[in-house]
Amino acid sequence: MELQIVIKTGRSVVVELTDSGKYYSEKKYDIYVNGGKFMESDKVITSLYGLKPDTEYTISAVYDGKEIAPVSVRTDYEFVTLNVKDFGAYGNGEHDDTNAIQCAIMSCPKAGRILVPAGEYKISSIFLKSDITLDLAKGAVLSAFTEREKFPILPGVIESYDETDEYNLGSWEGNPLDCFSAIVCGINVENVVITGEGTIDGNAGFDNWWYNVKVRNIAWRPRLFFINHCRNVTMHGITVQNSPSWTLHPYFSDHLKFIDVKIKNPANSHNTDGLDPESCTDVRVLGTYISVGDDCIAIKSGKIYMGRKHKIPTSDMEVRQCCMRDGHGAVTVGSEIAAGVKDVHIRDCIFMNTDRGLRVKTRRGRGRDSVLDDISFENITMDNVMTPFVVNSFYFCDPDGKTEYVATSKALPVDDRTPAIKRLTFKDIKATNCHVAGAYICGLPESKIERLTFENVDISYADDAKSGVAAMMLACKESCKAGIIVSNIKELVLKNVNVEGCEGEPVVAENADSIIK
């Protein structure tokens, strides 16, 4: 057990007490700064606020009566703080403060800080710029309007002058389409930090953004946070809630950190995924809490047009020490993954009350660039998850998702529309109080999953287990307390796998070339 620095800003530091639990520490512990008690924590990853810029600190901890070796850190340099109230923001929950906050952002110099003090600031859409820190103080709320006419539109495609290329700004579910600008938006910016104990509230509800969600109204719904072709962006500490659609949507961006963020949307809200990195590289998600109405994390790389044109997968992604609950899937890969997903590792997390835990959703038509490889889930605890493991190669939630081409169980010719799944690993996982099935894994008959590994996996079922459909595919029938069901796999590895209390065989494998136990 040791104390490590996760990130630092000019006014805060995030520390991690290693080997102390998953998201929550097994015991509460005290954190000391420069020899004095600073706070008590019950989290593995903890944020320390109220520090001074460009200052040396020594941080230590006492856990279960044992002193943890201290670490030293120097907070970042800060040139100047711009208070948005000095730029005309009211923060009274009534006045439109969009222009005042935007003025402060555009006026901020390199290494500057924009401070949003406590208060409710009504805004539509604000845009970030490079080399700044946006600091939302405790009690500060960026509270979004919900009237469509207040939001600018990001065009999906703008043709280049010589008509040989295009400029893509807006995106909707994997395609370059017109959408309203996000509440907080960044286009081609770098070196940005959004930090603090404040909140961004989309104020979405069933009488505005969540009404008639499948119909475009002027443009497609905004995200709460959207960055397009950005680099070195960190979001830390803040709460984001009531998003009009996907909550955090990084798009063709890299070197991203989401640390100790709280993402909250009602369980019955529509398309309110928590975090959806799309064609992004080097993504770190640590110590984050997610409770939403759709997938908690959904890893994407666009539909066929964007996948073929850009061929940029989401890659090099780490999700660690997070708590996810109440969504459709805890961590999902897909379904818009036409450029593929690779080198993604989820570990040391808690999943609670989700429909599915570890979820892959793909289908014919995603294309030959849609290759999923080197994806692992390790040291995960799940409770009251309907089906802990789902890999679905027949996902039907597209306009053509229920056609014979997508749904048939017959092997079709492999062509440039055929996706592939290579290596998936599930290790050191305990799932209790399951309901529908322990696992439901389906590859394509013409493109089998290359290697699927279950190692040190324990699955047990709720006494009052409810029946349901494990995967969103036409051939999947309702079940209850089913075991591990797999089909269309080249190599299935089962090492120390225990399925307790299922109805029927614990493992049912169909069209598996090799089973290693």
C-alpha cells in the first residue's frame, strides 16, 4: 500500500492509496498535508482542493493506524485568475451569463484560470480555448437553458473549397450530422483543464430534450460536453448531470483524463451515456462515479462512413477505480465501432444494478476496419447485474438492424462489411445476484471470436432472479439463471470458472473450435 500522485493542478492534487479497495477504500483513512490533518477519505482516489499555485506540499496518510510514506508534489504555476463575475456574470439563476463567461474564457492568457464562484449561472453553450483552466468552485452550477433556439448548431459536414475534402464538426451516433453545440464545447484546443467541486447541469427532462428522442428537431440533441480534435484535456472533480444526450463525448481527440468526475443522469433518461470516447487515443478514466440511463461508458469509433474515411480506432484506454451503476451496460464497446477498438483495459472497478456488465455490441455492416482486439476486464466486482458478460455480434439497434443480413445465423461470405473480434479477456471477476444469464457470447459464424478467456471468474444468482433477454439480438430468447452461453468462437479458455446456482448446464458452447480448461 502506498500513496501516489494521480494528477495536479494549480489549486488541487489527486492522490491514490493503492491496494486499499475498489473505488471505495476498505476502511476510512486520514490524509495529512504538510504535517496537519487535511481530510478523511473513504475513496481509493481522493481530490484535495484549496491549495495554492506553484507551492510545494508533502502529503501523507494514516490507514488502519499505519502511517503511509509521504509523497511530495508542487502544484502547477498559475499566472492570473479571472473571476467571471468581474466580466458581468450574475450567477443568480435568471440572467443569461453565457456571454460574460465566454468573454472571460477568450480573455484568459496562457496558464490563466477562469474562476466560476458559487452561484447558478444560466448558459446555453460556451466554447473552450487552449492553455486555460476552468475552475468551478464548490456551489457553482453552470445551468443550461433548454430552448433549442438559444443553442448554436455544429454542421456535420462542410465541403472544402476545392471540393476534395470536408470539415466535420457535428456528430450524431457515429455519423457526421448537424447537432446543437454542447453546453461546454471545445474545437481544436489543447492543454485545457476543467476542475473543481462545482456542477454542469444540462437540465434535460421529458418535456424538453428527452421528449421524442428519435426525431431530429432543427438539429440533433446536444451533448453536455463535446470536444472535437482536441489534445491534452483533463476533467477533474466536477459533477455533470441531466445531459440532453451523451454526457461526455470526446471525438477524434487524444491525451485525455477524466479523474474523480461524477456523472449522474436518471435511470430512465434516453441516450444519456456517461462517457463516449469516439476515435480517441490515450484516455484515462480514474476514480469516476457514473449512474446514467444508458451505457455508463461506451467506447466508439464511428459508423461505416467515418470508419472507412478516417480509420482511427479508439485505443490505449484505461478505466480504473470507477463505480458504475444503473445503466444498460457498465463498460460497453460499440456499437458504432467501424474503425475498431484496441488496447482497452478496465480493472479495479465496481458495477452495480446495470443490465449488463462487460458489453460488446457489433454487427455485420460495421466493416473490415472494425476490429476489436486486446480488450481486458480484470479485478471487477459486480452486484445485481442482469447479465455480467455480453458479446453480441448481431446487435439490432440500427434502422436496418432487424434485416436478414444482420440477423441471420447462417455464415455469410466475408467481405469489406464484415467486422472481427480477436482477443477478449475476463479475469479475477466476481458477479453476485445475477438474473438472466452468467454470460451470453455470440460471434459471427463467418468471423468467429479468435480467443475468449475467462480466468478466476465466479458467478452466482439472486434468489429472486428475474427473467429477461441477455442481448439485443433477434435470436436471443428470454431466460433466467442461464449459465455461460457461447457460440462461434475459435478458442474458449475457461480457467477456474465457477457458476453457482444456474438452471441447466453451467457452460453451453456451440460452434467452438477449441475449449481449454
